[in-house]
Amino acid sequence: MKSEVITVGSEIMSGHTLDTNFRFIARKLSSIGAEVVWHTSVGDDHETVADVLRVALRRAEIVVMTGGLGPTPDDVTRKVVSTVLGRNLLLNDSVLEAIRERYRMRGTQMPGINERQALFPKGAEVIENKVGAAPGFLIKEGEKLLFALPGVPLEAEVMLEQHVLPRLTQSGTPRGREQVVLRTVGLPESIMAERIASMREQLEGVSISYLPHDYGVDLCLTFKKGEPTQLALNERVARQRLLPILGKHFYGEGDKTLEEVVGELLVSKRRKLAVAESVTGGMVSQLITSVPGASRYFMLGVTAYSDETKCKVLGVSDELIREKGAVSEQVAIEMARGVRKKGAADIGVSSTGIAGPGGGRAEKPVGLVYIAVATQRKASAEELRLVGNRALITRRASAAALEMVRRSLL
Amino acid sequence: MKSEVITVGSEIMSGHTLDTNFRFIARKLSSIGAEVVWHTSVGDDHETVADVLRVALRRAEIVVMTGGLGPTPDDVTRKVVSTVLGRNLLLNDSVLEAIRERYRMRGTQMPGINERQALFPKGAEVIENKVGAAPGFLIKEGEKLLFALPGVPLEAEVMLEQHVLPRLTQSGTPRGREQVVLRTVGLPESIMAERIASMREQLEGVSISYLPHDYGVDLCLTFKKGEPTQLALNERVARQRLLPILGKHFYGEGDKTLEEVVGELLVSKRRKLAVAESVTGGMVSQLITSVPGASRYFMLGVTAYSDETKCKVLGVSDELIREKGAVSEQVAIEMARGVRKKGAADIGVSSTGIAGPGGGRAEKPVGLVYIAVATQRKASAEELRLVGNRALITRRASAAALEMVRRSLL
């Protein structure tokens, strides 16, 4: 069933508020097999909302609106739906009484403007809001379903899960397709795509899309509708064919992050980690500790920007820095060794490089980064030449550091 | 000028990826006075993208597309624009050579499929991508402007700032309204709103909105259109009235970040900073070093998760930890003193606390955080009780640490 999501709110259109409702709704609708084809956002303007709602009702079978259900005059959703569908707004007495009761419980009287929230287009089913003031509603217009939910994310989420999804599955929305996401790091999108293209005919019933992000590429497999057994077979075949192509670059599925994978490996192998950062400025430590329970394996992080600190805190020899420069393979290795020792860890990982925008020279340009990993037995470094601005270089270098730790644990 | 933003990507429609491009683009377009009226997202499907592009070109004067410019077959933007506008795709030799050169620099050969990225609809101006592979383009279709940018957020951001905005301001986009954003930290939205409401009649010709974010509230002043002199007067009066209300909580205007303000203060006061982190896990160091030139004032960051590291690396006494617990005012102060000394800095700042989800107890619940600042002469700590999940608590504690450094420098 083709679906459209319309988020209404001037705060979204000005860029002040990041719209997180859509992502949540899209995930949930996809999970029950509804195909989300369009997402439209507009401000709190009657005419504009009315126009996009008309378009949505023409092309989609399910329309989910969020926002515009509050008590103030700039909340236009009720009025727009009434206009577009030609259904008068009627006062729902029991909803009005429930809103009054909410205020009574807090020891105050309901302000007059809240009465508006008990108005619904004729024929609408009220969707109760257990966590906030604004109820939503559902209208069946022929074969089409229109849901209106509040814009407050938590309220919209609860109402979607408790009312919208059960309603859609009960009305027999077919499970359309299954998706699997394979996450990779270190393999350029185009090389991956060429390898996969060369064996395309061996992959039946699956469409593949490439989702590059800041530091890696996710491979999204969408399996076409069919018998569950056929679907399971197609998925098994696709994995068997694709995983060898991805090789060591494959690190996890779905939403799993590189730092979570590294954390799981450290726990299962009973290893402890210490991090020495120059170019990544604390980001590697921050990613590692963003995973709950990181205290089980994270011993120490040192951000050593200056040469002096690299020597004093991490024990890098100042002679080495004079000879090779702070941005060098050898200094990276000494940093990894130093922090491993200092943190009494099994593995030390380090970064040194030039994040820019300043500080680059011809022989050591912006984007030159060395990552090193040291264990008790050995140490090695990798040279990277990263592109991007300061934020991107930092992010990519941090991912490379995590990835080097991951490989050392395989 | 009415604008529409179209974000293309199946990863957005499935809910796999949160669309952050729109927010950034909307902010930037609004900042130069372009009105963002519609935002549409669709997957990588030729027909669907073509349909929404046709609609956009009918109703908007400026259309900004992101996504669909990669080298793989599911990147449809070039093809769609070519179809919708009836402009053939032509190979741009110098772009092709630049892409080849990128690969040569990395020591590999360009895969054949990347040639696609040098194709542009006839009459398109190429928009250079300095931080990634996919160039964008601009097409003038009558009075309308169509920009196509890549979907990778940082690439889209850089290209928007360096090419799209200058192009729009030079083409004489009218500045519609004036906005000023005053950024604050540490003052609850409701208290700020009450104080401002009490003097509302002294603020003429300005509407005020409150934009709470992860760790503070931005106050957005929108001045009604009018004579430049009247506008300037209104703005001056609004500042005179509002800044005393905001007091020390006001830290900057527009997009200025707390870490930039702290950096500027450290430079102007010639002070150097060292950071000891437990609950913030490296985020304070990472924020400080995200500002170009941070090496002038950032000496050392230590992330010490374990009690052992707090003692060994930062010189906190293990007796103190046994007596007061690692999450305590006294340990925070010792960490700040220790890292200040170790880093040979003027100011040491520290964090200790419980980010959750586990580890909370009745007397020390999740969200309890201590931040301390130490200088040569004195040291002090603040207790915070933060709400939110692990990521939010970490973010808020990091902002509180930066804020405490800022105040110590005033």
C-alpha cells in the first residue's frame, strides 16, 4: 500500500526544528509492509497544507499527517481536512469532557481556546492521546485512510504504535517487502557496485541500493514480495553471494554501529583498549564511550594535540618528532604504544594527522592521517589521505581508527 | 522567493537514514530571505522523482535537490532532470579528468561506472565538489533556478555555502525579513518566556520565538518588514531590552557555538585549557578541537573512565574515591586540578557522573553529574541533575563543562 507522510509545522520549514517524526513513522510503516513513497513538509498555512493534502489523497492509499492539532489559531490541520474533504467540523462532547477533566486534575480550568481540540471532521474516528492534550483522528475516505496525529514526537510515536499500526495490520495491509542492511567500511561504493554488477544475474528477486554515509557504504537489499519460503531462500542466496564480495569490509547489519561492533569484540575477546588522539581530537574516545557498558573495556583516552604533550604524557621521544614530524607513521606507532602502556590496556590505537583548514604543506597536505594499533607483540600503522572539511576528516579518521581496532580483533 | 527542497534517497524513505540535509538547507535559505514553502522526499525511483520535480518546478522559484548523484544505477537525479527538462546528458571532459585524477592520487584507476558522474544536462553549470566525488549542477530554466547537490550531508553543506548561497544573493533574492538569533545556555525556556512576557509591550515590531535545543534555548527575533532605519532602531531597542534579561546566559549570536566562544575567550585572554573527562567520554575535547586553530589553547584531554586511571593518570587519591565515590564534587575538583597540572595549562575542567542507562542508584541516579573548573588560584564544582538518554546526558554535561569554562573567563 502506497503511503504518504505529511508533516506540518512552520518551525520545521524555517530549519529551527529537525523533523524526527518522519523517520520514526517511515520505519514503523515499512516494518508492517506499507511502502512509504512520499514525504511532504509544509508550514502552518491553510492553503499550502490543503494543496499538499489534495495531492496526497490523489496518489497515496494511506496518508499520515502530523502536527497542526494544537489549540492555537496557527494549528490548521482540522480545518484543512474539513475543507478538503467537505466534512463539517463537529464538537465531540466526550472528548471535550476529557480535556476539561485533564485541566481539573491539575487544579485549573480549561482555557476557552482548548475547546477547538474537541472538533473533528464529520465521520472521523477519534484517536485517543494518552500522553498529551491533542487527540488525533482517522477518516476513511472511500478506500483511503487518512490519519492525523499531533506533532510532538513522543505523542505521535505512542499513537502510531497503539492505534495506527494495529489498524493497518487489521485492515489487511499486505506485507510488501523485506529489507536487509549490510554495513561496510573501507570499500569505495563504485568498486563494490562493479563487483556486484558482475554477478548480478546470480541474484534473483532482490534489488540492491547503495547508501554511502560519512565513512562507509551500507548495502540495502530489498526482497520482492513472494512466498515466505521463497523470500527466505532469496535472502540466504543473496547473503552467500554478497558476503564474500564484501569480505572484511562487512562489519554489521541493520543499525549496528562500528563502535558497537568493536565493543562486542573487545568484550568477547576480553581485551581492553586505550586511545591516543591527535587529529581526531577526542572523537574516538567519545564514540567508544557512547556505547553503554564501555567501562568494561575502555581504559584510557588521551588527546595530545601538542608535541610537548605527546612526549610528556604518551612518552613519544622528542627526537623522533624532530626527525620525522608529529604527523608520521613512527609517531603514530609510538603514541599507540605509549597509551597502551599508560592505560594498562591490551590494545592501543592512535591518530595523528592534519584536519585543516590550516596547517597543510605540500609534502604533508590537509587530510594526511596516520592511524596505528599496538598490542603487546606488535604495532603497525596505516597512512590515509582523506578528503573533506575539518569535521569530515575528523569523522573519517575516527572511523578508520575503530576499523583498525576491529580488524586487529578478527 | 518561494523555494522547494527535494531530498532523494531510498534510505530516507525506509527510515534507515535521518534526513538532516533539509534542516541545514532550510536554515541557510531562510537566512538569506528565501522562503522555504515545501519539502518533499522520495526514493530513488525515476518516475516518482520526475513527478515531484515537475510539481516543484510549477510552484517554486528556487528548487534545491539533494541526493541521487552517485555513480551507481540507483542514482537517478541526472537522468530525471534530463527527462523532465528535455535536456540531453552531455559528457563534461574536464570533470571526467578531475574524477580520474582523484583516483590517480589515491593510486588506483577510476572504475568505469564513475564516468556517469561527468554527465550533465545540457546547459547546466557544474558546481564543484571539493570534499567528495560527486559534482553538483545548476540549471536556469526561464526565471527558475534548479540546484542539484549530492546527498552526503557535509558535501551538500559545503556546496550550498560556497556556491548556492552566493549565487542566490548575487541574483538579487530579496531579503524578506530580518532575523536575529540570540543563543543562551542555562536558563529554562519557561522562565525566559515569563520574564520576556512581562515586558512585551516595550518590544515593538518584533516577534519572538523560543527554540530549545539539546542544551540551551535560542531566542529568535523576527523584525517586521519596514524602512531600514526603523528596522535598525527596532533591533537596537530589542537588544537593549532583552540582553539584560538574558544576562550571563547569553553567549553568542546566529550560528556561533559555545566551543567557538570559549576558544575566542581563551585566545584573547591568552589562557590554555586541559580537559579531564569521565561521563563526557571525550566529547568536551572533541568539541574544543572541532574549532580550527584549537591547538593554540588546547593542551591535553584525558578520558579516564576507570577509578584506576583517575588515580594513575590524573593523580586523584584513591582514598578520596573510596570515601566520596568517583561521582562526587571532590573527585571532579581533583580531576580538574590534576589535568591542569599534567597538561601545563592555566585552566583545567573536568566531568564525572552517570550517563546511564545502567549504573544509577537511589542516592546517585542516572543524570547526576559534577563539573569542576580549576585555575592556579582556585577550584570549584557544580552539581547537575540532567534528564535524557545516554547521548543527551553526555551532550548536556559537555555543554555545561564548556559553559563553566566560559564563565570562568568572563
